[in-house]
Amino acid sequence: MVLQSIRDRLHGIIAIFIFAILIIPFAFVGVNSYFTSDAQNAVALVNEQEITVDQFNRSFQNYRRRMQAQLGTSFDPEMFDQLVVRRQFLDQMINEELMSQVSVESGLAVSNDRLAQEIRGLAGFEVDGEFNVDVYQQRLASMGMTPQQFENDMRASLVMDQFPRVIAQSAISTEWEMREYARLQEQQRSFRAIVVPAQPGPDTADETDESEPVDSETTEPAEEAVAEAAPEMEISEEDILAWYEENSTEYLSEEQVIIEYLELDAAMLGGAIEPEEEQLRARFEEQQARFVTPEARLASHILIEVPTDAPQVDVDTARQAAEDLAERAEAGEDFAVLARESSQDIGSAEEGGDLGWIEPGYMVQAFEDALYELTPENPISEPIKTGFGWHVINLREIRPSEGMTYAEAREILLAEYQAEADERRFLEQADRMIDIIYEDPTTLSAAAEELGLEVLEAGPFGRGGEDEGVAANMDVVNTAFSELVLAQGAVSDPVDLGTNHIVVVRLGEHLPEALKPLGDVRDEVVAAVTRQRAMEAAQARAETLLARVEAEGDLEAISTAEGLELITAEDVMRVTVADYDPQLLRQAFQMERPGEDGPRRAVYELADGYAVVELESVADGVIGEDEALRAEAYKRRIANGTASEEALGFVRMLRSQSIIEIYEER
């Protein structure tokens, strides 16, 4: 039996919320059966199983909180307002729902012991490194959640997590794959490279007479040679214009819009409404139960588990065992010791049966009724039957109910009254604004005039929005570029900026994508032409140097004579990061092996120049006969990679074979 202190509860909100509060580094979407809705409230249907708007919003907010906790000051809330991010998250939820469905259909299950172990291992429920029942109950209660809901969602998540593991366990790797992986992964290469940087200046690479040897002792250092040979590159107006016209798509202005909008915010609708004192007193009387802390009882229990389909003889045997324990407790034996020895609730038995403080509504009805009938003089109950078995309850302490006076509750009542009044005013204004706009959806003027609002303006801005103001909200930006606003010229539907805070948007001006005037981008064009000329010169020089290296064979002497950097790499592996240009390293590992005729040589483009590369040797990685652990590690790595590919393929297959409807507008 799983944590009785977790299971004997009623229903509550999904467990994903508590995970967000505890910052547990994983998430799940909860159990669909705990949500009831009609198709009008679904963002997606997955084989007729709904993902509701509520589920999506709660899960996405949990994701935002988790990312905020992980990223800290680097967290960018605007990124999570983008529709593409929300759609990607919905796709993830759809995949999880498909995996959950197939996991259930495949008969995968999570044992009670495993579930209890996982829950007890959550750091958010610990005190001094130990699971604490009171903390567990308080954390869940603070979120309005019942432990039974939490347990069911946790079980669903663990069941769903099993399917990828099943796939992983079925993936294998062969001996040949392992050795081939090791051969490539641990392969070592030795190479040298002359780096020819792209330097602005006249092309002097061809001026050297290749037939004449170069005296390296009289060659100028690279810096002096470049400085002396690189006056400002001459670029004609014809060159600039030709580049500008041939590469015009690189110099287009961003499509932009200027919008007009009306903003309606409950916080801006005037001063707070002051109610009559009689109204507040009447509200207090109607809601007095809210301001009373109910009586709580500190209790322990012993559970003798009985399956729901157990034969009567087993039920009677369990009852007799419970009666014997109750008699022993009434006779003075230590209840905690009895619970540790005999209780079958693995969650509370180790704690001496401790269930912590219990308030009305926490436990199943039969258990609660029995607990609240106990008194300090009669603290041990007779055996009580629930759906989990027979319980013997021990009342340890009573905490009386406490209530607030009207004076103590007045500020709370006043704030609630004013918030409700503000919301009513807002809704009335919003309804009226929408009605006016629907009468003439081409203008904001009529609504602004009747409601006393100002037509505001924002922009110009592109599809990426702005850093501040209303166009920093991506919902507003996407609305501004929607077909309704951009193509049809109509006023948008309300866009939600927050609680009781909306805007409606109308196109003010559309600024299509257009070629920027040459005068505005002249510097960019000159820089592009200059770089192209420099790269062409570097390539020509590198090709010339390659010919010399092929003829003379002395890479070091040639690099010295040319005043260029020579990079030497001895026995480096492809995963080497430090000290080497990643692009150069990648090219060296793509070269053909040296043959009997000597090293392999080639010219390769780098980010800012070219390189003449000479590959000298290749040594394949080898797994020795005495390296079984390393061989096994490689096999696992290969199998994990295969499993990942198979899992992705399996999800794609599930999607192709499933009926999935997505309601983009929601």
C-alpha cells in the first residue's frame, strides 16, 4: 500500500504546480481523467483525448517557472510569449500524451513501493534530509492540492517514463559497431597548416617568382609586410553598384507596421469604490467560514491492508489483526512501536504511523468521522474500514479552531470588494468597446470617444517586436501582422496583456520590405566587397603556396619565408577543443589518409582566410583485449544513440497513426 498519508485524501489541482514551486527538474502534464471539459475548451485532441486550455496553461506556466529558476538573471520572459515557443510546447505535450496512451495500452505499471520511494525521495518534502509528512501535507495544501491527486499524477508520469526505457533496453550494439566507433572516436591525426589570413590590400600573391627560392632570412616579418603592402583597397563606384545590385536581397529593409490601439486596464479606470459598511458586514457574515481555521487533529494510524476484491475470510482476518492491535494500544503499548512493527502503510509506518495534522476534508469520510469522534480520554479507535483496509487510529493532540473578528477581516473584505468592483467596471467597458468596434470594425475613434480613451500609436516595428512598450508583447505583434489586421484592415479582437488588461489593434501604416537606398548601406557594401576581395586574394595565395609545398616539400621553410603562421598538431583527436581552430580541425579529419607517396595536402577555407593543410599521419583508435569496461561503455553509448533514434521514430509513427486535432486559435 502506498503512503496512506498520501492516498486517503480527496481531489485537487494537478501535481505539476507543486513541482514548479519545489523546482523539481522534471515535469509532466498530469492525468487527463482529472479534467472535465467540452471540446470548446480543448487546445488539442489526441485520439479523442483532450488537452484542455487549463492543462496547457498550467503546464506551460510550470515550464516557465522551471526555466526561470534554471536561467536566473539570463531568463527572458518575452521569449516565452512567442507563439512558436508555445506551439513547440504543445507538440511536446501531444507527444507525452501519445506515450502515455501507448504505455497504458502496453500494460506498463508502477508498483506502490516504487511510487512511495519516488515521493519520499523528493527534496521539497524533506526536513534535515528526511521525508516529513507535515511538510508534505503543508506544501500540497498551500497549492490547494490533495495528496491523492499528486500521487496519481506522479504514478502517471512514472508509467509514461517507462516506455523510453523499454525502447532503450531493446537497443543493442554489435562488436563491430563498438570497434568501428572506437576507431573513429579515438583516431589521432598529425598535421601542419599554413594559415593565410584575409587581409585587405592589393593582390600581390602572384608577384613572387615561383622559380626563385626565397631567402627566409631577408623576408620581412608578416606584420611589416602587410602594413607595407596593404594600402586602402581601391574599390570603384562600379564595383560598389554591381555588388549592391547582385546581392540586393541582403540589403532589404524589414517589413514593419505602425499600429493604432486602444488600451483598457482595470487599474486605470478611476479611484477605488468605497462600499457601505453594512455591505462589508453582510459579506463577512456570508463568508465567515473563510475566516475560521478549522479544528485540526494530530493523528497516527496502523493500516492492515485489504484488497478491494479480497474474499470475506481475508477481510475478517485483517479485522481481527486490527482489533488485536487496538486492544494492545488501549492496554498501554507504545502506538508508534506497534505501527512500525505491524502497519502496512509504507509511507507512515517508518514514522510510527504519523499522519501529521489533519483538518476536515483531508481524509476519506469513514476515517475522518472516526478520528473526530475520538477524545483525549479515549484516543484509540476501533478498527475502521476504508477502501484500503482496516485502520486503527491514535489521536495525539487537538488544535482548536480559531476565527478572525470582523475588524481583523475587514481589510481583506474591502480589498476583495474593490477588486470585484474594478473587474465589473472593466468587463462592462470591455463589452461596450467590443460592441462599438463590431458596429464599425475599421476604426477605433468611436469606441475611444464614447469610453473616454485615447487612440495610441506604436511603431514602426517588425515581426520581432520592440524591446519595450505594447509591441514588446508578442501576442500584440502577431496580431498586428495577422491577416485580419494587416490584409483586411480591420480592428483586431482583444489581446490580453494581463489580468483585466486588454488592447485592440488597428493597422496605421504598412511598411513593406524594400531595398534600402545605396547611400544608407554604402559602408556595408564596401565592407562586403573588401572582404570578398581579401578572401579571393587569400585563396589565390593559398593555392600558390600549395603548389610550392608540393614542389619543395618544406612547409615550415615556406611559412617562415612568407611570414605566415604555421600550426603544428601532433596526435590530436577529433574531439580536441583547445588550441585549434574547430573549422581547421574538422577539415583535417575529413582529409583522405596519407598514402605510400607521402602526406596529403589541400587548401581549405576558414572563417577569415584560407589554410594550406598537410596531413602527415593517421592512427586509428583501438580497444584492447584488457579494456572490457571501456568497450562496454562504448557499446552503451552506441545503444543509447540507437535508442534515441528509435524513440523519436516511434513517436513520429504514433503521430502518423493517430488522430490529432490542434485548435491554433486557442
